[in-house]
Amino acid sequence: MRIVLATDAWEPQVNGVVRTLTRTVAECRAMGHEVEVIEPSQFKTIPAPTYPEIKLALGAEEEIRERLRAIEPEAVHIATEGPIGIATRRICVEWKLPFTTSYHTKFPEYISARFPVPVQVGYAYMKWFHKPSGRLMVATPTLKAELEEHGFKNISPWSRGVDTELFRPDLERIFDQMGGPNDPGKDWPRPFWLNVGRVAVEKNIEAFLETDLPGTKIVVGDGPARADLEARYPAAKFLGARFGEELARCFRDADVFVFPSWTDTFGLVILEAMATGTPVAAYPAHGPIDLIPGSNAGAIDDDLKVACLKALECDRSTTRAYAETFSWRASAEQFVQNLEPYPEPQRGRFWRRLRRITRLRRRAAA
């Protein structure tokens, strides 16, 4: 198929949404599909309020129209609810072009954590955005059930995968090489409790830092809340963003990966930790509640300390074996199955009609 993916989240952003989309595109192309990505770097952008590393596209709608006309896609997927997503949605609704969407972030809770906006307002916007979608793809059964309670329709599962070649148990340790001359990593007491991700208020990292645990708390990642948290929790080790094998070594060297977020819809970092053999401790939130119970690869509890100490007892080889059951190829196949392409006869008529309308409008404008 010729697939258009419209997204406001793309490289160089570093987060679970971007990793999901880039791996899905790569797998789809490997399966023989043509995938055209519409993303912020292709347009003029401005920094997102309170989050300058995230870029928001400006004035993208007309160019998106031209690209859709040129590509004549067989399926359109809108991955995010930002400016590119809104523009692509508007065009598809206007043209009566079928499209699908996905729900990657608990946007209402995210906005409410950052601005004085009631959660209900966020859900009203999200329902409006996704209502015309042929299918709304979500990562977990728990999220599907919650969205259905909010009145969302046409929800289909789209699970995730993990790169078990990059994230693996045989990597060298790394934390004994960290720190400065007055704080060498080799002197950090074990166990190592690790958090990886965006250091921002909606990730609830403070709950992790406040939890009374033996050993050393380590935070890998960057974001707008880092300076404040680093100043208020000097005993914790803030290592900044890490990538590739260096990041994988951080996961592998931890004794437990701690995931305190209540706003994520899945948490790819959970699988990445497990793939290195590191068990996961979390609250019973979306993602953890679907991934961890019964896996013997971690623990969830309303008391984060209880979850951490239970996870510390998990067997690392069992944890790795569980992660190996998640495949990016299976995730991409599920994504393709969820798309709603036009049947061939209708598709030909649609694009012929649109080309004719476009020619007439251009003649009238001339």
C-alpha cells in the first residue's frame, strides 16, 4: 500500500511515540509498503509552550493538501493531535477521505498537569478529534476500556515491540564509569534504581525520588523539570539523555527499573528494561497494569516502595524471556491490519474526481 503517516512527533524528538512510529515505518517499508511521513521538520515551526524541544508546525495545511494529491495514498494514518494532525484531519474530512488515528498520550491529563485546564476539556477535544476516524488505535486493553467509558468509538488494539538485539542482558555494566572525580560511580551503593525518560512533571518522577529505598536512584533523560528536581534531590544521580547502546547499558546495569508515570499509555521503556533482564516496578497505571501482572518480570502496587522491593526479587532470565515475546514486526502487521484503505475501484474514482475538482478550481482562480 501507499500509506501516509501524519505526525507532530518525529525525530529528533526522543520519546516512546517517536520510537513507535519510526520502528513501525521501518517495518512497514521492509514488508513492501510505501510510507510517506508528514512531520514537523518539513515546515516552519515554533517551540511548544513550556517545552521548547518540541516543535509545532505552522501553515502546513496547503502543503499537506498538495502532497496528498501527489501521493494519492491508499491509507492515511494521523498519529497525533497537534497542528499537523489537525490540518490532515481537516483535509480528510473535507475530502471524505477515510483515515485512522492513534492515541499515544493521555493528552487531557498531560495538559491538566501543565496548565489550569480541566481534564474534561481535554477529553472533549480528544473526542472531537478522533470521532471521524475509521479506527482509533490504542496500545492496551485497559486504555481501550477507559476511552470507551469516555464515549470513544471504533477502538482497535495496536501493541508495541522492543529491539531485543540492542536491549539485551550481555551488555557491559556502565554506572561504575559514571560520576565525577568526587562522585565516582563505582562507589554508588547498590541496588541501582533507574528511571529513564522525559524529565517532566507529567512523568511523576518526584514520586520515585521521594520513595524511601536503599541504594542509589538514577535518572537518565532530560527535560524541563530536571534542574528543579536535581536541586531538590541531590542524592539522586541525574545523568542526562543517553542513546543507543549506552542507554541499553544503563537499563542492563540497573537492579530495578522504576516507572512512576500515571499518564503514559504504554511505556516502551518498560519493555526495553525487561529486554536487558531488568525487572520493572510501577503503579497500576495504563501500560504497567497490562504488561506486568503475571509476567514474573516486575511488580505493580499503589505503594511504589512495595512494588520496587517485590521487583527486586524477580529473576532476570525470566524477565528477558518475557520481553522476547514482543516483536516490532508483529506490531507493524497489526498497524497495517487496522488501516482502512479504499477498495481499488472506489480509490480510483476518488482521486480522479479530486484531480478534476482541483483543475476546475485552478482555472477559476486564474
